[in-house]
Amino acid sequence: MLLWVNATSPQAVTEAYVAAAQVVVPGGVAGLDANEAAQQFLAWLGTTTRQWLIVLDDVIAPGTLAGLWPPEVSAGHVLVTTRSRDAAWSTETRMLLQVGMFTPDQSAAYLHQALVRPGRPERTDSDTEIAALASDLGHLPLALAQAAAYLVDTGRGISRYRVLLSDRARLLSHLVPEIGGLPDAQTRTVNAVWDISLALADTCRPVGLARPMMELAALLDGNAVPEQVLTASAARSFLELRRTSNVAGMFKEADVSEASVVDDVDAEDALRILHRLNLLDNDLSSGTVRIHQLIQRAIRENEDTRTHLRDLVSASAGALMEVWPDLERDTMFALLLRASADVLISRSDGYLWQAGAHAVLFRVGRSRGEAGEMRGAVEYFERLASDAHTKLGVDHPDTLAARHETAYWRGQAGDIAEALAAFERLLTDQLRVQGPDHAHTLTTRNEVAYWRGKMGDVTGAIAATEELLVDQVRVLGADHPRTFASRGNAAGWRGEAGDVAGAVAAYEDLLADRLRVLGPDHPDTLATRNELAHWRGEAGDVAGAVAAYEDLLADRLRVLGPDHLATLVTRNNLAAMRGYAGDASGAVSAFGDLLTACERVLGPDHPRTLTTRGNLAFWRAEMGDIVGSRSAYADLLRDRLRVLGPDHLDTLASRSDLAAAQGETGDTAGAVSSYEQLLADRLRVLGPDHPDTLATRSNLAGWRGEAGDLQGAIAATEELLADQLRVLGPDHPDILATRNNLAGRRGQAGDVAAAIVAYKELLGDQIRVLGADHPSTLATRGNLAGFQGEAGDVPGARIAQTDLLADRLRLLGPDHPDTLTTRHNLAALQGQAGDAAGAVIAYQALLSDMFRILGPRHPVTFEAFCQMQYWKSQAAADPQ
């Protein structure tokens, strides 16, 4: 591995390490902040068996590399170039070599080799002329290289070139300001070398474009500027402007009249000319442009460049925005854009703030967040908000916008409480500055409502969204996209509050309006279809949800393409719904394929990629691979802790999943302990009434019961039910689930009669709230039948299970796991009714299907096999 770093600052070294890490570190470093990613790269250097060389070029002082030195290992080598003679460079393992300019003999030898090559016209330059040119250029290798390129390209003799050089040097003595002197202790003559080469490049067709192209490149990251930036329309407009202004003084009108408009071919040709003259490196294989920092600095400090710096900064920023994709599918391309944007910001002399904050200032921060670096995005927007406050004032719209971004990315980073507080503070200021009816004020009200819901105050979120809707209809109109968006949020919160049927109806109404106003292919219309499919599944219509997701996926593939984030989300939802429809194997396969796509498009540490890993682990467990699932959850938790931090909702969810996996693999005591620790953290982060906190209490009670403390589990479930009734209301699905758990635990503790009464009451409420065909309603019927059998009413239990089997066959099909469970229960009841041989036959038929659907190693298959062996033994003991 070869890595060249323009190491003028710790930030430049860090960014180069991040770029290299994207290529070589297994799994990549997406989601890490820059410092963490750089350290991952250094760690990789210390462990890899690959040979590597790193050149750290133009380091200012030893302190520049503090914490950034590559490790000292046999596989790698490091070369540092610096002007500093600091004694700290020399250590037991580092050798300091003094490297000056070329000696006169080395200069002469270099020029001879560069000018006289086989196949080129014979030159007549004398040794004396070569020695004189080398002396004029101060024996600076870079200057010698560019002088040689000029001489070869033009075929001019050295004597003529020295005259040009002298004239140009005299001219520059009047044009170049003395402020700070010339870069790198160059003489006027050496600085004139770049100017002469640029003058030659400007005379090549397309004429007049070389110098402005170099000016654009001088403001961006010289390590690697994407060629697309330098050929974008904003860049080409700048090239046109500069060429037109130079026509009168430099070229004949005829030279440029034939092509007054600069097209992309002209811009590409200008880059090729500059490459040929050794002024920059245009790598066609990677589509990038590299330019030496000495040349960048000389161009930036040229007086002519500084006179039109405003236009130059504007063009560079506009070109970056033009090529920056809405969805960053290519993580390396996005990294290069961020690097050039960072360099442009540092070199812009405040011109990005002339008419407020330029859009590129916001885009670079969002790019970090979209790449999974949520904490980096928060830090960036905090600085941007502070700069906006200083440059524009506390009440400027861009200052408020930067605060909005800071609050948003805080929420995405998992700090929900602070995000809500920040949005509430922002709303207060926007109401004062912009007024209650301003579009940005209404947007912030939407954010406040949303984050209230995420904090667990679903009722408050619904109320706030409905109040917002009234004002949006009045101010924006009923068909405005933001009004539609609030209607979607209100529908979603309605579902979260337990009114699933109401959510479905609201999304159906919204879909009809979005189809009317926006058309079938608008992204918002497609998003509404996604939400509608989700809530149909929650309402129990799993088959309908699968069909809806399949139709939606086809349309998103057609409209958005396979790599759009929304397309990936739909693939996720379809895979999960197929699993809930009974095809766990298909879900595992689909999530495996989706994970590959997410890693390619988004990077391994993007939150969506991590979510896909969690879903894959879940369905692996449903397929029976409980141990593999536990291992996958443990790996995922480590990555989420690293990428998202300990208090992010997704990290807390991973801890919950891992705790459940502990219990499923037999470590019930470990599951109890893990849930107790998780509950403490969710109480701290989310508060006692958040749905996730309540869910943790439910899980903790369940695993206490599995660990043998049934009475403790019953008491905890009763306390949970009381709090859920207070927070959620009597008909919320979570309350119905808790009542189901409480009834079952009472039955397990021996109070079968109480369990039967509780299940009957619950069944009536579920039919009323969820419908007779909802999966939860069917599950309660199965539980009720089971306890009827426990109470001795085996005939009644068999009738109930037979009726349930008919409904599950009708609704779910013969291969759904719930259908197989019902057959399992019927087979056992057949044995309990005295027909042990019939039970064996029923289990044999059931096992044949379980082997085909679940596989022989699935725990449910194994349980059914053990039951068959039991009833075989009972049949053998029967004298008949």
C-alpha cells in the first residue's frame, strides 16, 4: 500500500488517513468521526502483513504528527519531508537526512535526462546554457521539472526561455505583493516558472482556460479533487468569465470567438493540457486531480487571483453543490467532496458568508451525518451556528437554520432529550423573530411534536401535530407538501397510540390526496404507501402488507433506482413482513442480500446498515439458530456502542435484543441481570413512561418468570399493567399484550381458573379492538384453549384448537409457524384424550412438515420430536 499525504496540518493528515482507511480497513470506517477513523487506520497499519509505505510531505513541525505517527513495524516504512530542523525529529528509530536543493551537477543531469530522450528532436542547448538555467531556478527540483516540461512542449531553446523568465520575473516584482513574502523562500524567478507555464497552457486550445482552471484547483483539496467538480457548469461559467476578461489583453478575438461557451469537453481538455505541462496530475483512472501545494499557494497569492477571489470562491462552492448527490451512494466520492469543501472553507476569506451562509456550509455538515457520523455532524453544526452568530447575528435566518441542524443531528445521534430542548428553544426564538406563520417556524413546531413523541409523550405529539395542522392549512393550504407531511405524522402517532385502524384510515385518505396532487411517482406518495403497508401489517393483514410492499418495491426500483435509501428501506420492510407471514427462511435470505447492498451503498457503519444486521440476527433466531443470533447481536452491540454511543436508542435496543438472546440460549439469570441494567439506563435516558422503558419492564418480568420467580414476575406484571393503563389507555395493543402475559403467568403459577377468566375477558376486548382475525387475537384463542386443557376440559380444548386451526389455515396458510404450533397442540390434546397412537400419527405428519419448513435443528422441531417419542412410549404401554 502506497500513501502520499500533503501533511501541512494535523487535519490534513487525519483526512488522508480517513480516505485510506475507507479503502484498506476491513469493514470500513463509516460512522466514525475523523479522529476515530484515523486511529483505526493506524491500528490496521500495526497489524497488517501487507507491505506499506507512507510519505508525509511538507510537515511543519514534529508536533504536527502528534498522535498520528504510523506504527514502527517491519512491514511498513515512513518518509517525512519537512523544512523544520527541529532536534525532536531524530530518535533511536528515526533518521534525519538533510536534503537541500539539487547540486549544480544534479540539476544539469536532471535537465539533460528530461530534455534529451530517444524519439525527440535533437536539441542544441549547450552545457553552459543548461547550467545557467539551473542557476536561474535556484536548483529547485519542482521548478526544474516544470521548466523542462515547457521546453519539451514548445521546442524552444533554453536561451529564449531564460529571456522570458527574466521578463516575467521583473513583471512579477511589480504584481506580486510583498505581504508574507513568496512561498517556500522562492525567488521571483522561481515563482515566474509557474506563470510562464500557465501562459503557455493558456495559448493551447481551448485558449484562455488553463489559468482559471488552476485557480479553481488552488482553492480545493490538492490531494484529490474529483474531476466532476472542475468540469461542473458552475466551474465552466467561471472559466468563461475569466477567459472573456482576458481576451483583450492576451488573445486575439478570433482565438476564442469560435467557442465562447465553455462546455465539459473544453474543461476536460484544459485539465489534460495542465497535466501535460506538469502543473497538475489528472488521473483518468480515478477521475481525480492532484496539484502540488506549492503551486496552489503561489496561485492563491498571485495578485490577479486575489482580485477576483469572490467569484472564484462562489464558483468553487457552486461546483461542489452541483455535483454533490442527494444520496451519497459512493462513500469515497462523498469523502473527497467533504475534504475539498473543508479546504475551500479555510481558504475562502469569508466570501462564503457574503449573502448569508452559502449552501455548501450546510451540505458538508449534512454529509457527515448522512455518512453515519452523527456526532461529527453535531460538532460541525455547533461550530457553524457559532460562526453564523458572530458573522450574521443571533437572529439571522441562517443562524437559526444552523441551530435547527444542530438540534436535528443531536436527535439522530441519540440525544433525544437535548434535541427536544434545543428545538423548543429554537421555536421560542423563531416565534419572536420570524413570527408564528413563517414556514420555518411551522417546520420547527413539527420537529418539537416529533421529538416529544420520541420521548414517549405520544399523546402530546398527537395534540401538537393536530394544532399544527390547523395552522398549516390556514397558512399554507390543505394541499401543501408540509401540510401533507404533518398529516402523515399525525397518522403515525395515532397508530403508536394504539389506534391502528385509525392510522390505516388516515394514511388511506392521505394517499388519495397525494395521488391527486403529486401523482403516483412522487417520493412523498411512495412514502405514504410505505407507511400504509406498515400499519396494515400492524392491523393483522400481513398478507396484504406483503403484497403492498411488493408493489411499492417495484415502483421504487423504477422511479428511484436500486440504491436509493427509500428503496433499501422498502426491501427491509418487505423482508420483515415476509418473515411475519411465515417465511422465516426467505426473510433471512432477503436480509442477507440487503446487508450486502447496504454495506456497498451506505457503508458498514451507517445506522441503516446496522439496523439490517439486527433484523438479520432476529430472523436467524426465528430459523432456530439461537446461538448464531446471540453472537450476531453481541457483535452488533459493540459496533453500535462505537458508532452511536451508549445512550442512543438503537444501542439500547441492541442491549435488549442481546439480553433476550441470553435467555433463549439458557442463561435466564444473565437475561434478568442484563434487563435490570438496561432498565436503569432507559429510566435515566428516556424516563419512566417511555414505551421502551415500559417494554423493558415487561421483558424483565418475563425472564424473572422463566428464571423460576413466577410470583415476582406476576407482581411486576401487575405493576406494569397499572402504569400502562395510566400512560397508554385501556385499548392500547401493549396493554392487551401485558394482560395476555399476566393471564399466562397466573396459569403457570397454578391458578388455571383465573387464567381462563382473564383470557376470556382479553379475547372479547381483542376482538373489539383488533378484530377477530388479528394474529394477537388468534394467539389468545390458542392460549385459552391450552389452559382449558390444563383445567381438564380436553374435549373443549380440542374443539377450540380445531376451530383455531381452520382459521389459521385460512388466514396464514399451512406452512406458517403459528399454524404448525396449533397442529402441535392438537396432537398433544389427542394424546391427552387417550389416543396415544393417534397422537403419534399426528406428530409424524407434523414433523414431516416441520423438517421441510423449519429444518431438523429448529428448537420447535426438536420439541415436537420429543413429544412424539413421549406418546410413542405411552402407546407402547397401552395394553390395547
